[in-house]
Amino acid sequence: MLIQDMTREMSLSLIESSRYGRIACAKEGQPYVTPLSYAYSTGYLYCFSTVGTRIEWMRVNPLVCVEIEDLVSLEEWRTVVIFGLYHELTDTPEFYEERRRAYDLLAVGADWWNPGYAKTVRHGAERPLEPVYFRIAINEISGHQGIPDTQPKETIAD
């Protein structure tokens, strides 16, 4: 297998063609990683969730990292890492258009609200379903890909 850098255009192509990844946030030096569904548009990942650990932590520290991947096999894959900034699109007149944009982009996918709007039990109690729209501003992107090595393998003589 050969591992190569991906160009920015290749990385954006993977971001645009996918709808799922993982997001990492941190609070007081402790990282936290969860699945993420998103829609991409012009430098932002638009997302939907409900209030939970991830939202609570991103409200405290808006610096995040998102990983998006396309795994074909152990030797054929693409992965993109995004460093970005969380920004909540509050339910206020100020963010009406951005919330509408997020909804329109996300609603293209089937069951776009899952798992964010699924019944969740935390610490023995059902979590209130407080909808949260947010976007991640993409500050940096890096991508790598693994491709099968077609060169003949050297053999070791006895």
C-alpha cells in the first residue's frame, strides 16, 4: 500500500460526497468523540443535534476536529481531517436564514434528524429533545489516501 497526500480539491470532494463523520471536542483537556451527520456547503458543515455532552462541551470550547473517511479496504481508503470552529445557530431572528439553510441542506438525506433527535436516556432519565442547529467553520483541511501498491513484492530467499 502507498499512502499519499490528497489535494484540497480531493479532500473537498470527499467531504461533499459523504454525510457522516466523527467530531471531536474537548473540555478541560479531556477529548470527546462522537458520530456526526452533516451537510456541506461553502466552507461549512451544517449539523443538527439535541443538547447533550457534545453540545455542552462545544458551547464551552468551540474548537473542534472532524474526521471523514471512505474505507474500501485496509489498502484502499481516503480520510480527511478538518480543524474547525463550532457556531450554534440559535432559534433567534438573527439566525433564521442560517437555520433555514441548515434545514434545507440536511433534509435532502433520509432520516436526517437521526440520531440527533432519537430518544436518549442519560443517567437513568430521558433527555429533553431540545433541537440544536449548528455549523462548523472549516479552518484547515488535510487529507490522505491509501492506494494498493501494484509493484511486485520482493521475496526473501532462505
